[in-house]
Amino acid sequence: SQTIHQWPATLVQPVGSPLSLECTVEGTSNPNLYWYRQAAGRGLQLLFYSVGIGQISSEVPQNLSASRPQDRQFILSSKKLLLSDSGFYLCAWSAPGSMNTEAFFGQGTRLTVV
Amino acid sequence: GENVEQHPSTLSVQEGDSAVIKCTYSDSASNYFPWYKQELGKRPQLIIDIRSNVGEKKDQRIAVTLNKTAKHFSLHITETQPEDSAVYFCAPKGGFQKLVFGTGTRLLVSP
């Protein structure tokens, strides 16, 4: 069966510090991978998505970046965090290609920038 | 996919009442229409979905109806219970690989 791991669960970082959130998927090949951010009480904002190794599409301008160094690994990074980067970050995967099926989410990372 | 809106943004009902949430989308290529439930502090999880060759699907107290011509689909919850309180998201998907969620609807069921 497929599983998705996302860590850490919570993170408190000072303004200006770097960020690295990691997400890995097991039990499937060539998944579509997504990073979302959710502000408190708000919706799911799509940040990045990837349909294959090294292929990253960015949805919003920001000081974040994403990388997919391996087929089932998706990393969200920042060189210098801003206060406005605080939020709940969710990684998700779905079946590859044109197969439109359910998206599965990681447990999420609650990031607080102080 | 693409532009996805939900209405209402907040819905308060009494336990036992029905609740209906509507999702409108712009991408005419959409062919998969899921609804996700997100409880407080947790990850969204699929509760029901429908494909474009079906007009309605029911699973116990929840149902989804689709109007592809008008580009909207709705979530129906009957006999609501306090544990139905959550935020609900639609996420219509078509040919594009990106997955865009609706604006979300906060449902509050009062005992």
C-alpha cells in the first residue's frame, strides 16, 4: 500500500533562518507531488507541484522553492524565512499522468516563524 | 480545476438538519469531482467523489451531485451530526496535472 511521510510535524524558526521540509512517498512510482500552505482558518494554497524528477511548477511568487531530487521525494525550502511564511504546510501525492484520482496528504508541518 | 469557488464559506446547522455545499469551476476539461473533509489540525481526507459519466453518487449520509453543463457539483449531508463539523473542500480535476482546491466551507453542526 502507498504511504506518505512528511516531517517535521511542528517547527519554530526565527526570521531570516533557512527552511527545509521533506516529504517522501512509498508504494507508488512517478506520483504527482504537491506542496500546499494553509494559513489559520483559510484554504489550501497550491505552492508547487511536480509531475516528475527535476520538474517543478511554481504557482505563486514567494521566497520558497521546491526540489524533487528523487522520484518519491519532494522538498520545500527557503533561504530566509519571513514572518508571513508561518502556516500549515501540507505535502500531497496523486496518481501519475492523466489518471485523475484521490489525493493523499501527509500529516502536515505547522511552521511558526518568530 | 483552475478557478474553483465554494458556497457558502460558512454553514451552521442544527444536528439532524441537512447541509448542502456547492462548488463551481471553470475548467470544462474537468472529469473528476471529489470532496475532502479536514478536521481541525488534521490533513484533508477524501469523503466522496464522482466522475463525469455519473450524475449522482451516494454513500450513506453523504451524496454528491454533478451538473457538468453548468460546471458545478454539490456535497449533500443528511442527518448531520456534531462530528460532521469540519472544513470541506472540493477539488475538480481535469487534464492539467496541478490540483487546485476550492475556497473551503466551514460546517458547524450544533447539538
